[in-house]
Amino acid sequence: MALAYAPSLETTPVRIAAVYDHFIGGRWVPSSDGRTFATINPATEEELAQVAVGTREDIDRAVAAARDAYENVWRAMRPAERAKYLYRIARALTERSRELAVLETKDGGKPIKESRDFDVVQAAAHFFYYAGWADKLQYAIRGITDPAPVGVVGSIVPWNFPLLMAAWKIAPALACGNTVVLKPAETTPLTALLLAQICEEAGLPPGVVNVVTGDGTTGAALVVHPGVDKIAFTGSTEVGKIIKKSAAGTRKHLTLELGGKAANIVFADAPLDQAIEGVVNGIYFNQGHVCCAGSRLLVQESIHDDVVERLAERIETLRVGDPLDKNTDIGAINSPAQHAKIAELLESGVAEGAVLHQQACALPGRGYFHRASFFTGVSQSHRIAREEIFGPVLAIMTFRTADEAIEKANNTPYGLSAGVWTDKGAKSMYVAQRLRAGVVWCSTFNQFDPSSPFGGYRESGFGREGGVAGLRPYLSVPAGPAE
Amino acid sequence: MLEARAAGFAKRSLKNDAKLAAIDLAIRCIDLTTLEGRDSPGRIRSLCAKAVSPAPGAPQVAAVCVYPNLVAVAKDALAGTEVKVASVATAFPSGLSSLEVKLRDTEAALDSGADEIDMVIDRGAFLAGDEATVFAEIAAVKKLCGTVHLKAILETGELGSYDATRRASDLALAAGADVIKTSTGKIGTSATPATALVMAEAIRDFERRTGERRGLKVAGGVRNTKAAIGYLVLLDETLGSAWLSPDLFRIGASALLDDLLMQREKLATGRYGSLDYIAKD
């Protein structure tokens, strides 16, 4: 007999309104021109709600509300008082975690076990963590005993970890005394709007957090707005470059957390089954919609065939399906556009001569899904080895020595993350020190903690989120003698 | 990574018919065990009765597991049934007697009619680096057993690391053990999903190298149906469905059977039973 798993659907009811307004100045206000757009469930292709389209006027209002709250309420508030709001929000995130997880899964397509066990958990953790820093900022930067906030922060977050990225942006900003205008991604506005409700119910003073939904034009309006003191952006490198250009010549502070093409390096002396787990987690977690995904596997040539065989077997046990099913390992691709982009790159891999391997499962009859895939016979010049696919597609290449692995791993304009798999401690240290990546995981992958700084080099962006380093972009430090 | 993967198995969902089939499979894979100093013929007869007929409609377990002195009583009580008699041997649970004594211990169990032998490996020798002795002892016991199935207990709770568990697994399989078993059940740490996963990986790689299929037994610490089904999922996703059989998988347990019977009853009637309705043997 084989074991037949039954669907185990998460059934916690979540109330989704038919129409959502922006959250500006502590009130729910429709778009200035009354327009709305649809947000859908990518697993079912069904519309979930209509959401307000953010216009220039809406952004103006939001920035004005944030400025008003900043000058008159938030910056002068006793830090310990600010902290109380953050603790309250953190607590609410924990109490409403199941609801948030279901909403995140419905709006974005990620498996419920991820939104439940990772996204919402980490989001609450970030609020708890930064709440603790609010009244200890005099210890955040050496030599600066009275750091000031920056002012009004414009935060633009992506669709791959909608709630979590909002938490990463809002928690440190508020802890440092800034106010925020948040622009969630076009395809995933709902958890940001629920977070706004949570802020409202926590009694957060009006205007401290504002949420303006919309598309790329809304984000662009926020980025160029003269009333914004700092932009915090997580998204594609392409858009990051546009933002950086537009910020040049202004006095806006800027942090960017962009794309990646991380290498997971597996040496012959690694515990192979555990390395395979790390590789699988690195590329198939969240359908590969992860900036720090281990999308390249650099495997030592002597174990290549063994690793490929084990990987092929292992991906047969991954379950692609209804994201609300607790059995599901790989959920829906976030949007038809992303689905098409992944398909195009899969085709390019085959066209350029790599060999495609995919798990043999059936896909649901509707919704946007891709099977777990990997390519062998890849060379560094193939598009699948160079471009960020942002899907469940791994490119496998070989190396002979540690130095060759390091060289290949660094041979990319990105530099966000990397993984090193070996049982030899000295080798682990040697390689980790030479990898040009903001985060290097040794014999593990995708480990996160609010106290640990996350961010990249070069075209993966600059600035760090998490830890003390994550406070820095939200504090204004006077220029003077060396810090 | 190992622990994260292992923790995921118990989260798979089996319902209704699939769950009933899994519960019945788990029951059929149980080695119903009593290994107490106060075991008496009466106790054994009572255990064997339960092994043969755990509850109306429920399948039989795979085997009972007892000390060598009680093998004859068990054989007699199980005559005419399919339930096997497994005997611990080799100075169970410590294994710290001479090889001569351990072989005589095994012989006594075999002479009494044991269908299976559960031996312990010499952990002291293993941890001192004397793998040759560990290997030789397992091989010697297997030679004595002949076609009788030999389970080698690694006592993973004493080995200190997952690497050591993997090493001991590879050693025991190479030396001829038909089944590698996690624990004696006599120390604080027994079977865990992570150690079972390491051992399953060893069995899988052994098959890949030699073409031979060896078995896995998890013993101790498997407290309830959810955990038992988790091990079945582990087998299915690591080794494949061929291992979903008492020929290649056993659970050494006593109280687990009662929980499986309660879950079985719940599926059949829709209501949770009570331990009061389950015979205590």
C-alpha cells in the first residue's frame, strides 16, 4: 500500500470585505477618484476584493497625515510610550495569527503552513524586537547618545512576503520615532490593510501608519514626493535602480533590498541528505519567490550524479496544490505575469541546452502553478544561471575546488545570500569569509531572526534590516567626527 | 535541517479510509513488548492474548517481544497464530558481557523457539572507536541466528550525535543485521523522528549499494497514533511504499496499541472511546 494523504484544509474563517479603502490619517478613505482594482486569489483565480487605487492626491494626503503625526505627536512622544503601541501591535499579530495566515495565503498563494509557521510568526517577532529598542536608542550607535528620527518614511513592499515585509519596514521605523506611508504590492494588499486595522485597534495615533494601496504609479508617486524623508524599498533590482536614480540629487535617505541569485555550495564532505534538504528549502520555499533563494546549486563534481539522483527523488515527495491545504509544500505562483515569466525562463533553459527535470505530479485544474524543477548541464552564461527567475527552478553547476566554488558563487551582479554545505569547519569558515553575500548560511538555509541583520551587496541593494543595524537607516545622525 | 524535515512528517494529513488503513498497518507492525524484571508466565500469556486479539475487528500485531526466559511460554501461548516471538538477547539492555556469554544468551533464546532476536550492539566499544569489535559481534550473532531475523539495537540515545547513529547504522547493516532498531526502551531517550530518519537514510543508501532491503524498528517513545502515522509517512517519503509492511518495519511499543485502538474506534463509530473499554493485558 502507499499512503494517500487527504486534504487538510485550514478552515478558520476570515472576513474579507468587498471593497477596501486606503488608511490615511487614522481613517478609511476611498481613492480621490473613486477607482478601485481587483485583488485575486492566484490559486483559484477568483476575485477576493476591490481595493482603492492610490492616486497622487492620495499619496499627498497620506504624506501630509504622516508629517502631521510626526511633528505633533510621534517624534516627541516618550519612547517607552511608543514602545507600548508596538508591543500592542505585536500582541495583536500573535492573537490574530491564524486569520492573518489564511488571508496571506489567499491573497498571495503561499502554502498555509508557511504563512502560519513563518510569515506571521516572524512579523510579530519583529514588532516585539523593535518595541524593545524604542527606549534604548542611545545605545544603538556608538558615540551618539541622542539619535533623532529621520521623519516621514515611504515604504514600498513586495508581494512575496507581504505582511512580513510590511513588519520589517514599519517596526523599526516606528521604534525610532518616524511615521510611515506604506504602499503594499499590487497583487497582495490585504494583509497590509488588516495590519492597518490592527494599528487602528491598537489606538496608534492617527497618521503614524498610513496604507495607500495601488500599483506601480502609486509607488512612483510616493518615491518622488518631496515630503518624504526616507524611502525603504524591497522589490526587484530593476525598480530599485529607478528609485535610486530618482532619489539622486534629493536629500532623501534610501535603503534598497533587491534581488538575488544565491549559490548553495555543496561539498563532497557535506552530509548529503541534509544538504538536499537545504537545497530544497532554499529554492522551493515560497515557490522560489524569495530574494535570498538558493537558486543556483554549485555541487562538487565528484558527487554531482549522486546529488542529482537524490534531489530528483526528493522533489517527487513535494506536494503542489491548494495553498490552504496543510499538506501543500508548493503553493500557487503569485500572479499570471510571474507564472509567464517563469515559463519563459524554463523555455530559455531548454533552448540554451540545459536539461530540465521536473517532479511528475499533476497540477490543479485552475490557478497558477509550476512544478518543482531543476536544470542540469547548466553553464554560467545561461540565462537560467544569471537571471533571477523567482520561481521553483534550480540551476545546477559543478565545481572542483573551494576556490572555484567561491569564484562561481561570486560571479553575479547580485550579492544577497549564499549557502555552504560541508562537515569541515575550517572549510566552512574559509568559504564563508570569501563569499560576497550579505548573508551566508553554513549547513543550513533560510534562517531568520529579528535580531539578525539581513541585506545585500551590489545589485542586491544596500542597508540592513533586522538587529541594531536595522535601526540605523531610521535614525538621523549629525555629520561630524568619525562615528 | 534533519530535525526540520523529520518534524514535517507528522504534519501530513491522513483521513478516513486512508487513516484507518494506516492505523491497521501500524497495529500490524507492532512488536508488543514487555521487558520487566517482574515478567511472569501469567503476564506473558495475558500479553499474548492481547497480541492475537487486541480488539474486535482489529488486526493482529506482528510479534511480542520478551526476555529469553519467557520465550517458551510465549511460543506456547501463540501456537497456531501468525504472531511471532521476538526475544531480546546479548545481555540486554547493556550488552556489557563477554561475547561468549552473549552468544550463549542468544542460543538459549533460539533453542526456546524465538522467531526473531533483538540484540544490542556494544556501545562502549563503539564510542571507544573499536568498530571492528562491534561489527564482529553483530556478524557472530547473525551467524548463530541463521535465517532467524536479527534486529540490532543501536541505543541511539547513548551514541551522542546523528553522525554516530548513521555510522552505527551503516556498520550494523554491513555486518548482516536484518533490521536496525533505535532503542532498548530502558534509558531516557528512545526513538525520535530525527534518529529514525537518519536510520532510514542509511537503509535507503544500503539498498542502493547492495540491492538488499533491510528493515527499521522504532522502539520506545512512540506514544500515540499521530506519532505512529508520522513514522509511516517517514518511511513512505524516504524509503517508498515497499517498507510499509511488518516485514520491513516494526514499532516496539506497549501503550501505543491502546491509543491506536481508540483511534480505530473513533473512525468506526465517530465517537472517542475511553481506555475503560480497552482490555488491559
